[in-house]
Amino acid sequence: MSIPMTSQDALWLTMDRPNNLMVIDTVMWFRTVPDWAQVANVIQTRLVDQFPVFRSRAMKKGTGWVWMEVPDFSLDDQITRVKLDEPGDFKELRKFVASQRSVAFAKSRPVWALYFIENVRFEDGSVGAAVLARFHHAIADGIRLTQAVMGLCDLDPSDVTAVGRPFSHPSTPVQVATSVAKETLSDLADFGAAAVRTVGGVASSARDVVVRAVTGDPVQAASEVVDDGKNIFTLGTQALRFPERLMDVNQLVSSSDNRVANDATIPGKYLLSGTSVKTVWSGTPKRQKDADWAPILELEDVKAVGRATGTTVNDVMISAVAIGLTRYLNENGDHKTDELIWMVPVSIQPVEPGVPKELGNHFALVVLRMPIGITDFRECLANMHERMERIKSSDEALVTFGLQRGIANAPSPLAVGLTNYFANKAVGVLTNVPGPRAPMTLAGTEVDGVLGWAPCSGDQPMTICIFSYNGKVTVGFGADKSLVPDLNRLSELFYQGFQDMYAEIVEGVSPR
């Protein structure tokens, strides 16, 4: 029995490179050891029996690819039992996860694997276990694979946040024309109003020079109007040199929900921007990879920062990542980088709780231009919030999904070349996964924590995953070992950056 592979799935299958495999890695850990026979039974019934792709190999057929069932398939061939070396702590678990991230699948077998890991020792003295699941991206995107892994567990569906949204558009020509005209007129009006506010602000500052010249502080008043005008001029000239920075100009002349203005930045992001900025981790990746994760955060602490600043959990976490990256770059002598581009996956179909109805790749990659070098926490949060809101209020995901489909249907050499062209504009992939809000169990054993890593493509050196589960937030870092030889230091700087942010914004204590 064979099943045709979609062009999207086949693209990921053919993107494997020895130095950047298209494999999604997920690890979950337990404070007690599960009954492995029961775990295997759950995997057999909820994954293997339900989805033929898990008992199939990828085969070339004509100009395309198919999933061909393996006649002698056995789940035992997909599972490896592992016992961590002493002391068996999380450092040893991280080392094992990192060691597997560079191991390719044999295309003669199903392209996934599970590791049942024992002797995982926790700080409180308990001895538990972990499961490392590795799936090739051709099976499904990370969002659906995460859902599939969650589907192995027992949990209350009401504790799971649905991810993704459908793209709905007017159906008739009249409805389309009416909707576009209405939206465009509204957004153009917003252009005018925002521009008036911006220019008016400069004019108002100019009037203040006269008033404050009389009241006693003309120098300060004059410097303020110069700064306002310089801000407009600087952003305008930056947009001429770096077309992808048109969004910065949009911040002056449109509201964050102005779809026309936000869509106008898309060509600059994808077509006009250059390769990823050269910095301490730039270079050609090698085979060996690393994996690490920072000390776990309390979700309530993250929400507290958000409440105090009018930002979202996502804004806070990505800002903390930006602060950690800034400090890492500074420690390595880079004080000039002011922005990093990240690829962020967005589901283009809703993902509901439970085992997914279908697998495959149903996502788009949008660009996040992450500000670097902002040391003021509130300014960093406000800037990040503005950027995220503009991405949400745009058609970028729809545009990039169409672009991905076009690339997937192109001849293989062209598809690979285009994929690398776009991938090399970014430092890597940044994911944020909202997991279950309450504990879940696997074969009756409670899951203590879970985390995943998306693959890098092209010459990308790094991937970062933010995963929230059961009132906790874990941030995982994956990187090329040769380009980021001290990944643990990046985890430390991220964690300390969040602690400093929390102390200053929530507790009112300035970090030392």
C-alpha cells in the first residue's frame, strides 16, 4: 500500500543536509519511571495504527514521492532503551539529546524514532525517566507533531489551547471588492491621521522651543525637537538602505493594526533583505549539534510582567530571549548588531486538542525582526509588542504559505536553492508552543516537563523553542556545536535576563 506524498511534505524530505537535518526533536521527562510496555502500547494504538505514515518508508515514484508501507514493520525497531551515565542528572540528559540531533534516519525504514531513557535524576533526589521522540519534518510540521505527542497522553481537552486559525476570505467577487475597498479606505485614513500626529508632534515640539525660551530652558526644548526630527529622518534613511526596515517607518505613519501598511513591508522582508547579519555565530554549520534548556520559569511570573506593561506572554518571552541574545553578543565583543531575523512557524489550519485528524505540513513561516541591543526592559517589551501586533495584523502568513507552495512545486534543484535563499536571511527558527495548562499523563505516569526543537535549514546556526506546560515555561536552545560552542552560557544569560526584567518591572528593584 502506498500513499502519495504532498509536494510540501516532499520538499522537507529532500532538504536534509548532513550538517542540518530536517528532524523535529521532542523530549518529555517524568519523576517516576513509566511502564514501558504500556507506553509502547499507547504508541502502537494512537500513532502507528492510526497513521500509515508511521509504518511506512519514503520512496521515489516517478517525479514525486510516496509513503510505502514496510511489510515487516515492528514497533520494536523504532524504540531504543537507554540508561544515562552517572550521575544521570539533567546535564547528562541534555548531552544525550544533543548527541542524537545529528543522527540521520535510514530512508529504507520509517523516518522516526523513540528513545526510552532511564536513570534521570532530579534535584530533589527522585529518579525518573524521559522519552525522546524524533520525527522527520516530512511526516508533519512541528505544531501537528507536538499535538500528536500530546495525543499520546491523557489530559482534559479543556486544558489545551487551540493553535492556529483558518484563513477566511470573502467568497463572491462583489464581497471581495467591497471588503478590500472598505479595508483599504480605512487603512489609508489611518495613514493620514498617523502622519498628522507624527508631523504635528514635531511641530508641537518646535512651538515648545519658543515657549520654553521665554520660561528658561531653550536648549533642552531645542534638543527635543531636533531628536524628534532626527528620529523620522533616521528611520527614513534606514528604510532606503535596508528595505526590510520599512516597518520602522510604518510605526511613525500608521497604527499597528493597519493591514495595508503592514502588508507593504512583506516584499522588503523576503525579497529585498540580505543574508543574516554577520556576527559571532556566523559560518557554515557542521554535523555536530548541541541542545540545552534554561531553568524553568513560573508562568505566573511571566504574566505579571505582561500585566505591568500591557504586553502578552509571547511578547515577554521573546523579549527575554532578545535580552539574552544581546548579552551573549556583548560578551563576545559584538556591540553593533541591532536586529536579528527569525523564522516563526504559524499554523494555517486550526489545531484542536487531541490526536490530529491528519498529519502533513500545514504551516507558514513568518519573519520576526527581533530588536537587539535595547537594554531598557520596558522599551524592549514595547518594541516587541509593536512588531508582533503588526505581524498579526497582516497577510504575511497567507503570502508566505503561497510562496512555500510555489517553491515546493518547483523542480528539486530550484526548490532547494530558493529554500536556502530565504533560510539564510534568518539566524534560525523561533517557536512558541502553548502546551496543556494542567498535568497530563503518559500510560498513567505524570509528565513533569516537555520541550522540543525545530530543525534549522540552509546555514542557520540556531533554533529556540518556548514551551509552556502546567503553569511553567521552558525555553530550549539548539545550535551548531562549532558555531555556538558555549550554548549553556546563552541559556544562563536568557534566564538571568528574565530575572532582571521581573525584578525591575514587577518588584521595582533595579538589577545590579
